[in-house]
Amino acid sequence: MAAGIDIGGTTTSVVLVEPDGTVAAEATTRTPARSGGTAMCGAALRAVEQALGTGPFQLTAVGVGAAGVIDPVDGSIIAASDSFHDWEGYPLASDLRMALHVPVVVENDVNAFVESEHRFGAAHGLDDVLGIMLGTGVGGALVLGGELHTGPHGAAGEIGHVPGFGDRPCTCGRTGHLETLASGRAIVSRYRERGVATGAPLSATAIAARARAGDPIAAAVFEEAGRGVGRAAVMVATLVDVTSVVVGGGVARAWDLLEPAIKAEIAAEPPVSDQPLSVMPSMLGERAVAIGAAARAAAVYP
């Protein structure tokens, strides 16, 4: 049985997955993202042990969906946003392999997300699809011709870091990326910048609740995020003629707030092909990255 690990900006999730995508066991823990690679790897290992402890499971391989650009040869982290401390250069695959004594495959988390939705979820049966994850940051990945397309440098589909979305600084150090509109961190920052007084810690989830309760500033922030996602979908549809998009991540739980703005943006500026552009929410939800990572590992090490 393969295990899938999703190392996110706030939460690390583990699933044990059957060949048909069924989750047999799972565990979650907080990601110590500011404490460095060793601490994050340790948290993942503890979650794997917790999941394995729920039954008589025989672990055969491990797949990891990790934030950042991944070295396809050795499974180390080549580059990551400033949400993660001491993550760049960390030998993740090697350390997990030594601890668990099974083969390990490390994949970018959004690649794992689109892989799972393509195999088992909202994009099942589609040959060409863009996956977008709206979480602590924003990432993207492509399936072309039924296969994950990473490009020659491993960064194909990274729509979260394409310029043209304003002039705000991004976590990657550049300016005007989709991440500055549609990530959880950006939603909180934009809401605070508009002078909203609150004594409680804020999150994108809390701001979504305020939008549903009639807060116009909260609603405007989500509208801006949705329009950004719609614009990104049109960019990809125009550039590579991919007209199916699946959106996941924590921010996508507010789909009721995002979807109207996404549709409005697409209607205002449709792809040059004039083909219908479908943007849909994840079917697998918070498990998607871990399921995709496990599926990837099982395919490489059956």
C-alpha cells in the first residue's frame, strides 16, 4: 500500500491509499513551516506512523506533494516561497527514505493535486486540464494529452507566478502575480489594508464567513480573487488551448464566493477560441494532494 503525504503551509496530511484511490487511513498534523526542513520532515514521519498504527498495513512506497520546485532526480527542494524556512535545498526524499525504508517519490504539491483530480476526481476522463491550488500561496499544474506535463525545468503550469495581476509584491520576491490576489495570505492582507478593525486573528475562512454575513469589504476581496482566477484561466486557455480548469486548496472552500466572479471575468474576456471554458471545484478536497502523491508513488513503484 502506498502512502501519500501533503506538506502544506499550515497542515501536513497523510493518507494510505488503495489502488483505486480509496483512502484506507489518514492522519494530519501542523506543519512547522518556520522551523526548517528537518522539523517538517519529522512532522510528516509522525503523521505516517499515526496512520499506519490504525491497522495492519504494509507500506510499499511513499509519495509526497511538497510546496516549491522539486528536483526530479533526487527529490530535494530546489526553490520555495518565504512561507517555508530553510526548505530550499532540503533532501526530503533521502531523509524520508532512510526513515521509512521504502522508495519515495517527491512531487510538487500542485502536480500531485492535478494528478489526483485527473485520475479520480473532478477532471476524470479529461485529456487536458489546468489545476490551480489556492492555499497559503497559489500554484498551478498542467495535464496535457492525458499525462502530467511538467516542462523541461519542472515549472510548467505555474500560473500563480505569472505577472499581470496588479503591482503588489509577491512572496517569491517579484511583483503582480496571481498569488497577490487569490492566496489565503493575500486575502487576509487585502482585507486588513482596507482598515477593518478586528481584535481576533484573521484567516481566509473567517473573512469568507464575514462575506456571507454581508460584509461588503470581505465580499469585495473574494470578488477580486475570483476575477484573478478567471483571468488566469483565460490566459491558459488562450496560450495552450486548455479549457478545463479544476481549483482546489483551502481558499476554494469559499467556492460560493469565488465562482460568480470567475464566471463574470470569463464572460467579459473569453478565450480567443470562443470555446466554453469550464472552471470547477476540486472533488477530492483536502485529500487531493496526498491522494495524488500516493498514486504517483504507486505508479513508479507498483
